[in-house]
Amino acid sequence: MNAAARKLMIGLSPRLMRNLPVQYGFRNKTLQYLEQSMAHWVLSAGALVAMIPTVDPDGDVQRATLSVREYARSFDGLILQGGADIDPVAYGEQPSELLQTTDPVRDRFELSLLRAFIDAGKPVLGVCRGMQLINVAYGGSLYQDLVAAGATANQHYLPERYDEHVHRLRVEPGGWLAALYPAQDEVRVNSIHHQGVRRLGDGLAVEAWSEDGIPECIRVREAAFVVGVQWHPEFHDARFPELMPGRPLLEAFLAVAQDRRERGD
């Protein structure tokens, strides 16, 4: 079977869960997991999905025996999931009382994984936290809390509503994202984040903004596909027909993955 006939294999970075309640049956253990909506979203477009476990420098599997570059060689593309706040130390700031849960181990692993896929010329899609991670990787910074830091008076995260909380999106006219979603005057997306881009990273372009001026989509200008979106397109399902469909974004990501595989360089 030739390379073009094989299904694309997309790697998903894991979420991590520690200190689980004892009734879960994993005393003193760490779970690495993915939320099924993300996997099913990618599978719905005909690609295969596998979670990429972290490489723990202090564990049995270390970077001396397994390089993140081997992941980048083996997979056709990378999706960075949402989850915990990024430790501000990663962008040169000290943590404040504005932070929620952080996971520096996950930060370090995902930053190295992201850079390996970029170096390999493989496409990367960052979702929510994943978009923020792309910004940090390129030298940008984050608001540790959008409202408390004065970036906006509007709440972008309402826990009691979660993926039912939405806002309008202003797509940059004539931009890359606008070409994926032509002739859409009124666009809405979900909003499940309390942090956001403060200083934009080097070489990045903002492709969309929230109605109150927070970057909602960023793209690496010189890459075939390194894109981050602040919303969760995997949650834009049949329950929410009024929201921006996720399929054009996913198909653009997979098209670059397919092209990169067929070129094989």
C-alpha cells in the first residue's frame, strides 16, 4: 500500500490528571487522556488519531531513549488540546493569584513537541490552550486572567455554561481564515478560556478577534500550517448550528498533512 493510500495519522497531545479521588482506583497515579469530542472530530474527516504520551525526564521513558523528533517523524500532524493554564515562567513572568491550575511538566513537553513538528514541516493546530502555547513558543506572552488584568470587561469563561457560552467573532478581512470562511457576516464561536494573548509572538499574524478585541485565531506567517484558535471547534457540533463550522478548518489542516506526506520531504 503506497503512502497516499494510507489514512493520515494525527497525534493529539494529552491532558494530564493527577491526585485523582480514591474512588477512581488510581491512587498516586497520573492519567493521560483526551476528551472524545476532539478524537471524534478528527476521525469524522477520515483521519486516524492517536494520543502522544508525555516523555518524562524523571521517569522510565526519558528523552535519552525517545526523542520528540521521533513522534514528529511518525505522525502526519499535531493537535494541541485545551486544558490547564500555561505556567507564566514559560513566558518570563511570575505566577500571580490570577492563575488557575498549571502543569509545567506538560508545558515543557508540549513546547518541545510543537517545535519538533515545526522543524519537521508538519502541520500543527492549537486549540484554546494550544493556541496560547503557540504564541508562547514564538516569544509571546499571555494575560494571566483577561478580566482581572484589564484586557476586557467581558467574561470569556463561564463554568456553569461551558461550551454553551458564545460570543461574536471578527474575522480579519482578506486574511487566511477569511478565505476558509467566505461571506460570513455574523460569526459566533464558543468561549471557554480566562487567559488570552497579550504580546503577540514573533512572526505571527492575528486572523480573528473577539468582539472585545482579544485575539481568537493566530497563524505563523512563514509556515504551511501552524494555526491556533481560541475556541473549541470540536464542540461546534449539531447542537450548535449557529456557530462557525469546524470542518473547513479541519480539512485545511488535513490537506497540508496530506500534501506533506505525498511530497515526503
